[in-house]
Amino acid sequence: MSDFTDFFPAAGGGSIGQTIKVGDYSYGNSWPLATIASNRLCVFGTPSGSGPIETNLTATTANSGPTRYGINMPSSDTYYTVADITSSNGGACYGIYGMNMDKDNSVANKQWTFKITLDGATAVEYVFFDPDIVSGQSRGGFAVMGKAWEIVSSWASGYGQAISGQIGFVKGDEPALPMYRYYDATTSSYYGYWDTSHMDNSFNAIDAITASQRGLPFLHFTSSLKIETKSQLSNGNFWGSAEIITF
């Protein structure tokens, strides 16, 4: 991937994380890996949660934007390398994503794990909530570390409702369902799910250039970053991705 220094103005105030300086440029809102991991989330449909799913996360590195790294994951319980980067000036990772487009709602074991190797340190695994605990099976799903993403959720049964952001799913004329509705102490992660047949959802990454301009938090690496993803069950409908810039 390219060096994107020229795209980024010096950061302004308002960020809560550490500011990273590279030459004449400042990048605000760097969060430690442990902080980013503590906010990780997975959302999925129960067997009754049908409806179309759309996403911009089904592309390989060669077929996506200049800051996107992506890989298809056809084999179950197998780590796939999403990105393996070495940079003398380091860089910033704004989001790590797992996307499950498998719409078969009779299949179980769709639990995600991300493995992060930061600056040559020992790799750390981060396990997400197991959807089987809710319903025994699950339909589709999205796993994420970081804040460079958004969902558009709409109701396809004549109500005309839609929401966009990181807050909740619409559910007809009922109150929206929070995405960060539940916390799982076993995996130290959050989860939410949709359980109705008329909900349409679109899960999308925000590119790293836009994420930086918005002041979104990022994971800073000084020399290298390796990202691997796996799902307990996987097939050609599963994808691992990340949004990264090098300094």
C-alpha cells in the first residue's frame, strides 16, 4: 500500500487518545491495543432474522481501495493473513473486520477470532462472542475492532424506517435494537443480534483516509503489524479485512 502522508492535515484538538507525530504531521487519537480490543463487537441474525445483507467488505486487497486489506476465508477454523506490514515510519490501523455473508440460518459454529501481532511482540488472540449461545445457529454476521465502520438498517415491510451509524437496528414500528446490547464476560466482548424477517442490514468499513479526517481512534504501530482472522466455521462467504495507512 502507499504512503498517505500528503492526504492528512495536522490533527486538531478534541481527540482523547495519544497524538503521534511523524515529521511535520500529527495524528490524533491513538488508542492502545487493549483499549480497542475491549470495545470489540459482533452482530448477527438468529434463524428468524432473515432479510438481505449488503456490505463493502467482500473484496480482496487487490480489488479494494488504497487503504483496504482484505482476504476471502474459504476454510473453517483456519487463520488467514489479512495484512502483514513493515514500515520504517509505522502506521495506523483504523478497523479490523470479519464479515459473514452466509445466509444459511441452520448452520452453527460461526464464532470469530482475530490475532494481532504488534511491532514484533507476541501475537495476541481476541475471541468474539459465540452466536450459538443465543440461538444454536446464526445467519450472517459482522465482527469488528475499532470505530471505522457504520451500519445502515432498514425495515422492509412498509414502515419506511431506516437508521445509520453504530447505535442500533430498526425493528418495524418498535424501538430500535441496540447493537451494543449485551456484554459477554467470557470473551470480554459485546454483541447484538436481529431476530425478525423484515430487517435489511448493510455493514460497511470507513476507509482509513476518511477515518483520519474524522478523528476516529486508531491502533498505532511503530514498525510492523500483522493481522489474522478466522471463523470456527467458514466457507467462501467469509471475509477478513482491515483499514490501514502507513506513515
